[in-house]
Amino acid sequence: MAFDGAVKTFGRVRAVDGVDLEIRRGETVALLGRNGAGKSTTLSLLLGLNDPDTGTVRLFGQAPGRAVAAGQVGAMLQEGRQVPRVTVRELVAFVAQTYPAPMSVDRALGLAGIAELADRRADRLSGGQTQRVRFAVALAGDPALLVLDEPTAALDVEARHAFWTSMRSYARRGHTVLFSTHYLEEADLHADRIVVIDHGRIVADGTGEELRRAAGGSLVSFDLAGGGTDGLTELPGVLSLEVRGDRARLRTDDSDATVIALASLGAVRGLEVAPASLDDAFLALTSPLPAATTATTATTAQETF
């Protein structure tokens, strides 16, 4: 699967802005981004629902529409209504028969954790149950590539856990999985790679640990005690500064050098040093920052990965 300079605009909005991305067979990849970052449009290009204005998108060496028609792709999208007056089993069986080598209906229902719903009407289920039916439908063709758009939306904690157990089981069979999510811990736990998209561009691509390092390895925080922040961004290792109330947070790639410099200034009140979390990395990569800082962060991420 490969994007090569893909661009998609809607009026004045450049939803996808020169995306280059390759995903190898058997990988599980998470796509992260804020609302409006370009995740859904990227997935629509991948599934052949939209064509790029410039650049190319290829699936299994061919155009996305051909790969989808050949049954190589299964998708679980957020939008869409259930077909009225059919049972869950009938719905999954109907979709399965459109594929050349489908998964058995019982296996699809079992993997999705909805075997007990097989004889229920698909249009009379709760939001969480409907989401799991969509997962079963995506699995029905036993596709080589599974594309999941916010797959655990509307699921409770227990159902989310069951979903990821099923997804890992499917991926272990050598299938490729691409999913978008707002739950950063899900991306960290269940993806081989995390791709961060912002304003239609890929700003980072790597493991959770690589993203944390690229966004600054540590956070050094301390009480300002009424003092100012002049000179703090010039301290050794400091990449950015954030002030919350009377407390400063320095993102740094050399916490030892930063702390020594703070000590020389006598600014070690309530000092805390902690590794950057994936949340910190995500915010650093996608939050509005001063132009110089943004350019440095994006360049570092792209060079690292």
C-alpha cells in the first residue's frame, strides 16, 4: 500500500497535502490526528471513495477501486445505517457472498464478539452493538487489508478490550490493519507504527517510543514562584516552554543539562522530571506552536523516521 505525493482539495481546503506513505504487508498501523487533520480523507483515498487531485495511491500494486472490487480490502467506517428488517447473520452472509474467498459467517461473528446477536435485527441494536456488527461486516470477506475508522467509538471498556483482542488475532494471521483513533493509548498498545497527520501532512511516522523521543524526551517542570520566564527557552536542551498558572513546563531533549542550568539559576522549586508521554508527543507535533519551533519539530520527526 503506497501514497505518493497524494493531494486532495475541497474548495479552498487542502485536506490531504502531499502525503507519502508506504505500509508493508502484515503491519498494523495507527493513523492519529486532530479532528479535521485529514485522516478521513486519507482513508477515503485509500478506499477509492475519492481520487487524488495529484499524486497516486496504490493498493497491492493496483488502483484502490480494483483492489476493493477484488475483495482484498475490508472497511469499517463511521457513517452508514444498518439495513432494515434483516438479522445480523443475514447481513454478514450477504456481504460475505460478494467476496471471492470469504470468511465463514460464524467465524466473522465470533471474531467480532457478536455470536449471541446473530438472530437479532441489525437495525435494532445499541450503538456499541452496531459498531461490532460493522466490524463483522468488514471481516466478512477475509480481506488482506482491514481499514478501520475510529473502530472503538461507542464501545464501553469491556467491548473495547474484546475488540482489540479480536483485531490482534486477525493481524497475527498475516493481515494488514490500518486504523484511525482518538485513543492514543490504543495506538501505543496495538500498532506497530503510528502515523501522525496534521493539516493534511504526515508530521511523524514511527513507534510510540520514537514519537516520544522526536517530540522531546523529557518534561522538566517547576514552580515559578512569581518569577518570570525570560531566558528559559535558551537553556541547554530546551525545545519548548509552557506555563500553567505559576508552574513552568520545559520540554527538553537533555533533561540533565536543563536541570543543571536551572539549579545555577536557583529555579528548582517543586522540581519534577518525567519522560514525555505519547499525549505530550501528540500535542507537541500537532499543537499550534511558534513558527521556528514547529519547523524544528516537524523536521526532527521526519528525519528520525
